[in-house]
Amino acid sequence: MANDDAARDAAFEHLAECLHSYERLLRDNFASMARLQGAACEAQRLSGVGSTVGHQFLRAVTSSSVGITDALSHIADGHRLLEQLGKRLGYDVSAYGDGIKDPAPGFTTGSADPLHAAG
């Protein structure tokens, strides 16, 4: 029974590590995409290529960044599901970087949304 618990613990930890690793890859890809978009705009400006040609390339590149953004949203859903699974299995999900709670009241001033301030 102890071996089963140890194997389950190791599998859950590996799952959380893989999720975080995949999220880092997506964020790195998103950052690379932003650099590519900036380089495309700069090259178009400096080369005098017409806006129609430059825009077509930029649109094609930008479309792929929408896919990366969607994937990041799905990963956020995965974090929420991992948190629920971890709680059901009795894990401290905050140890995996999941389960970070909202800021305490008074963290922000005025009408600012604390979720935006924390993100």
C-alpha cells in the first residue's frame, strides 16, 4: 500500500511538472512570436515594402499567435482541474504553483479588480 501511495505521489508530481513545463514552452513561443511581429513591422518600415504586402505577412504570423493564446487559456483550465484533482487526492496543491488565492481585501485601492492587480 505504501508503494502505491509513493507511486501515486510521484505520478502526480510528474504531472504537475509536465504541465508547468508545457506552459513555459507556450509562453516562450508567445514571446518569440511577439519578437517576430516586431521584426516584421520594423523590416517593412525600413524596406519601404508596401503596407499590403507587409500586412499580409503580419496577419499570417499573428493568426498563429492567436492559437498560442488559446492554448495558454486551455492550460489555465488545466491548472484549475489539477487543483481540484490534487485536493481530492489530499495534496497541498500550492506546492505545485497552483491554488494561489486571491489577494486579501484592501490589496488594491479604488475600484481596481484585485485579480488584475495580482496577475
